[in-house]
Amino acid sequence: MRYALLGDIHSNIEALQAVLADAKGQGIDRYVSLGDIIGYNASPRECLEIVRAGNFLVVRGNHDHYCANLKQDLSDFHAGAAAAVLWTREQLAADDLEYLRTLPMVLSIDDFIIVHATLDNPELWNYTFEAADTEAHFASQSTKLCFNGHTHVPLYFDRRAQILCSSYNKLDLHEFRKYLVNVGSVGQPRDGDPRAAYAIYDQEKHNVELRRIAYDYTLTQDKIKQAGLPERLATRLAIGR
Ligand code: ZN
């Protein structure tokens, strides 16, 4: 099986379409979303429609959670993110909100597991930027391989060696090691590279490939401005921050 893993799509339909066009030529058997389908950008309905129609295997991200649970207090969010959550709530149908509300926090798929943040207390939405951030996570990871998102920075952690590899093109999975692989973000990369990120896990070849796909983010920026969302959500797309 070959899995395409898409993290943090964040209502960016242009980036999502570019990623799916690339994935089409890659012999993908199954599509996986690591959460945060919506939030920040201006095409939440279109992105949800693709994910739902494509039967993606999905876990819940913090933006999915906060958009769908209308009574959730947004004080943990930065002003721009909170404004986008409030705007997104208005765009979605009751059926979409119900879909987001009932997404699982953790999902086992085949020989791997997926979560938006970390396996220990996934509802706390912890960030994994450094090896020290992953200790409690790895104590909860029984599978060899786990994929996550949330930081919008593609990197992976190898538990045994405690190595943080901040950029990878192809990761060959060692049989006796445990990995946490962050696939980066489709719709709002934050590693200084504005191209959309996604990963392909090839089960037979035991490897994970990170792919970066250029797309026309000026269209996304125009939609953000037209929607009246904060300007900064548009400008950051050009610099990948
Ligand atoms: Zn996110």
C-alpha cells in the first residue's frame, strides 16, 4: 500500500488541489489527513468536500475541534487564528460541523498510527519541535511508525537515536526503530518554504518521502482578503511562516 499523508490543509483549496494533482501520478492507494482541514484560509467548504468525498482517513486537529464546538473558548488562540475560527464557523453547514465534531483524536491504520499533536494527551495539542518534546509521546507509541502535524514544520524523530532531522526527502525506516514523522502542512507551511508539503508512506519499500509542491498562493491570498480575514494570514503564505 502507498499512503498519501496530508497535514494541516487549513482551508487552502489551491494548495490542496496542487497536492492532489501531484499525488495522482504517485500510485496512491489511500489518502490520510492529519487534522486541521479548516482554519486560517478562506476555502473551508471546498476543502471539507474533497476530504469527505475522497473518503480520507482523518483525525481531529485543534482548529477542527474549536470550529465545531461552538461553545469552546478561544483564549488559547492567537488573534488571527481566532478570527479565522469565528469566520469559518459561519461558513460551514451543520453537517460539516457534525463531521468535524465526531472525528477521532487518534486512528490506527494498518501498521501505523496517526494523531494531530501527540499520542500522550492528544487533547492538550502539544507541539513537537525538539526531541525533548517527544519523550512522553514515544512512551505512548506502541507502533513503529506514527505520523503527526500541528507544527506545520516537516521533520522526523527517531526515538532510539534521539535524532531530529529537520529536512528529509526520503526516510528509510529501520526495522527496529520507532519514528514520529511530521509531514508538514499543505495549506500554511512554516519552515520558510512556501510550497505545500505532504508525504507518501510506501509500506512495501519501508520508506517515507516528503514532497514539496509549488502552487499559486496569490489566488489564496486574494480570497483571504475578499473574505475580510486578517491580512497577515495572506502575507505569511508567500514566505512560508
Ligand atoms: Zn494547524
